Amino acid sequence: MIKNSNYIKFIDEALELAKSIPRYFSKYSNKIYCNHQKFAIIILMQKLNMTSRGIREFLLCNEEIRLYLGLYRVPVHTTIIRFLHKARNLIGKLLGIRQACKVAIDSTGFELESKSYYYRKINKSLFKNYLRRTKRFMKLSIAIDTDTQLILTYKIRYGPRNDNIDFKSLLKELKVDYVLADKGYSSKPNRRFVLYKLKAIPIIPYKKNESVYMFGAGKGRLRFDKRLYIQRSKVETVFSVIKRKYGSFLRCRKFVTQKTELICKLIAYNIDRKINYFLFAFIGLHQSHF
């Protein structure tokens, strides 16, 4: 295995991030595998878009990655699933970036099963024992830094839900200069929250029936900046990358583990993005000297 391979860099970043998690949940643990190793395994599982059984087979066939993780035995798939359940409250805190210049927010949906589109949308008149098609899905809302395209905060709910419900919760802990969002988030309370609570400028297009927002006792007019609004499309790019690389559906059955699985996809994306972003930044800096 080449030391600077993408997998090794990814595992290094995952193990570094895992230091925020306790090494063991109990002092009576058998200590065969630590939580840092399990965390790196589930993040690698999302990167490879595998099941818990698939990642086990992958580790069994890759001795160098196994040894790099410090694994002398490969955990069974149930060990990985149990860790997902136990670490559900800790994993969500590992996306710790809270400051950016321009932030874009949006939401998307993830399927809760891997059935084909035809199977779920099949005409019920063709079969007697027809099962009602699946309507629910997992709704993911995120805020990203448009400069680095890293995910800052997230909110996960069962869909369908209104996008606007998570606007304030996504932004309340961030230090930003501009907030970019589409018309779905256009409202006076949202603009007021960005202006007076975040001390930032909302870049949100007005709806047809809306008037220009006035602030400062009616002395100022909040205009819509089209040049900055173009940056909002980067959040759509982030959604596209996550779904193409890590899968657009969730395999777990319970809401708790579905939520943890989706958070792991976000962490895997952030790790990959950091590796690529700093690599491109280094290459650009290196080329500027010549």
C-alpha cells in the first residue's frame, strides 16, 4: 500500500477526528476494538458505499489497511451496527466548523430503502396483493461554506417537511457575513434574524407578492445581490456529490440509526473534501512560485 494513497489519507483524517470520542464506552469493555477504530470503519464504509458485511469482507481482503487501523481481528457486522447505535449522540458533534464568510443553505431527501423506482411506483391495479408505495423519506437540511464547500451544520427530519422550519436552527451557532438561500426561505422573520441576530446580510430572492424589506426604521432598503446569489448553487453540488459517491438511500431501519448513517455520509464527504481542497490549494501555491 502506498503511504500517500487516498485511503490512507482518509483513514488518517477519520482517526484524527475520532479523538473527540471516548476510546471506550465502559471500563469493563473487552478492549478488542476501540471506538476510534470502529468510527474509522463506519466512515470508510460510507466512502466505499458498502454495507456492514461488505466492509468486513473488504478489511479481510486488505491486510495493509487492516494493520494501518491497528486491527488484528476484523469485527463482525453486528459490532459495527451496535456502535452506530451507541455513538449516535457523539457522532453528530464531529462537524465542528462554525465560521465562514458566505454560507448557503438548502435541503434534499434520501430514500429509506433500496427498492427500485419501478417497484415502488408500480400500478396497484396490476396486482391483487399490492403493498402501499413508500411515501416517507429522510429530509436533510445543511449549511455549507461556499468557499471551501465544507458542511458546517445540518438538520435531519422525516419528510415531507417545510424547508423553512430549519432555517434558524441551521444558522444560530454560525459566525457569517452573508447567508444565501432560495425563495423557499424568503420571509421577513428570516431576514430579520439574519440582520439582527447574526449581524449578516441575507441574499434571498423576493417572492412575487413580496415587497422590498425595509430596515433601520424604514431608512434602508435590503436589495437582492444577483452576483453573490450565484454562489448558492454550490450547495446543490454538495448534495450531488454526497448522493453519487456515498449513496442516495439509507440502509438502516430505525430512525436513530438512519440519522447516524446519514451523519456518517456527511463526515465522509467533509473528510474527502478537506483532502482534495488542501491538495488543490497546495498545488496552486506550488505553481504560483514558477
